[in-house]
Amino acid sequence: MASCVLAFDFGGTRARCALVGRDGSRLALEVRDRPAEADGRGWLERMIQAARELRAAHPEHAPLAIGVSFGGPVGTDGRIHSMHVSGWEHVDLAGMVSSEFSLPCAVDNDANLGAYGEYRYAPDVRGRDLAYFTVSTGVGGGFVWKGKPFRGAHGLAAEFGHIPVCPDDPSAPVCACGKRGCVESLASGRAIELAGREALKAAEREAAEGFNAGDVFAAAVRGEAWARPVRDRAVGALAWGVASILCVLDLPLVVLGGGVTQAGEALFEPLRARIEGYLPLVLRGRAEVRPAALGQFSPLLGAAALAWDRLDAEHG
Ligand SMILES: [Zn+2]
């Protein structure tokens, strides 16, 4: 019987669970969308059921520990504090999952674990510390420092999305955190989509069905006049965030994941140029900036790495 760990990744609208080997290989995977009517507890119950089915279908793999990635703040006591889902407030998620399976369990924020998943399992990291930005509906962040996710005094380190870019500009959009002009309020998928819709309206054009941030990047590459200022503002805000992190930490690698990064070089090419422009001469050309090698699975595999760490700590 092969040993493995059980990993969960709770995102905003979708959750995954998987059995994962020590080398990061996914032995089996279940992906479930959150049912619209389910609160946090109801969703957890469904994912626990999915994990039970996964174990039953793969009796040859015996999980020894559990890691959970959670798409919201996780305190230093391991409690999750909030999410865009009711029923998740101040919940001991690790304790609940641990008692369901009678296995040790560790939990962390999805962006911290995105960073850690890339650090542990992306093929070309080679032991380099790194920062990870997730750019999707919102903007999250995490970084690995001296080989471990850095969590800060309150478990709230690396809120890259709330780095202020232009907090005193009354024309800047209000952020979900209550401030104006954060990286997230300018560069998230939602922000880019909204700004794109406004720019199209001003140009007296209709947004196509399913219009999103990717359409803005594609139109900017085609040279469409309405799209370029929208792209440039978003890319500028994201570059401001990345350059700020590099000025503080001088990391050798910055990885970006999340739906917006599916724009590929239409995003990364102008982003790298802006980052260079925002860095002092001495830091230019030092850090590699690239898409997440593990794609959407970085947080899930980070949760698996956390579970292996937990196991190793218990066994000395
Ligand atoms: Zn904010």
C-alpha cells in the first residue's frame, strides 16, 4: 500500500480534494463546484463526503495526514476567519477535518500555499525562495522565505492585493477592503472587466457575451484604442505590487497564477517591462517573473506539502 496525504483546496466557488504522493504526484482528484445553496458547513460536509469516496475508490493509497488550502484569512491559531460564504466565521477547520478522518491536519491560506506548492513542486524552482501572486476575481499573495511560507505576526502577511497604489486618488475604484486604489481594486479580473466595460461604453461599443479581463488583453495586443489604457492601468498596478515586494525582499523569483494570467504574454510582456521601470537600477534584471508552473493546482499541492511537513514534524 502506497503512502500519501489528503489535500483540500477551498476556493471561492470551487473546491478540490486529492490524494498526493510525497513527490507531488496527484494520485486521484475530485473537483466540485460549491452548490449555490450551501453555506460553509454544508460545503465542507460535501467535500468530506467527496474525500471519503476518493479513499474508497483508491484503497491502494493510504493517507497519513491532511493539508487544507483555504481561500480566506487563516489566523495563527489555525482558525479560518471569513470568506464570501456564510458559516465560515472563526471556524476550527483543521480540527473539524482532523476529527472526521482521525488524521493530523494543517490549514493555511490559499495564496501562502500557492507559493509553497510552487516552491516544493514546480520543476525549475531549485530551492529558490519566491513570491506568488494570484490574480483572479481578487488579488492574493504569498511568499516563501528560507524555505517556508512566511505568515507574519497575525497570519496576515503578504496581502499583496491591498498594497496601496493610489489610495488618495478620488477617481480610483474602492477596494473590497474599504480603501481606494489598492492593487486588487485596479488589477483584479473583476476590476479589469469593469474598467473594460466602461471603456467600451465610452467608445460607444458593446461588450461581447461573456466579456472578461482576457478580452481586454487580447484587444490591447490588437491595438484597439479603448483597451490599451485599461490594460496599462491594471498592468501598472500589478507591476507596482511586484516591484514593492522585490524592493523589500530581493527575491529571485516571482510567480503569478490565477485566471487573469491565462492572458499569457499579452500580460507578462508589458508586466515585465513595467516592473523593470519601477525598480531601482541595482535590482533590475535580477528576478525572474513567470506564470505558475502548477497552474490552478499550486494551492492544492501546497496543502499536500504542508501535510507532509506536519507528518515529518510528528515523526521527528
Ligand atoms: Zn484593498
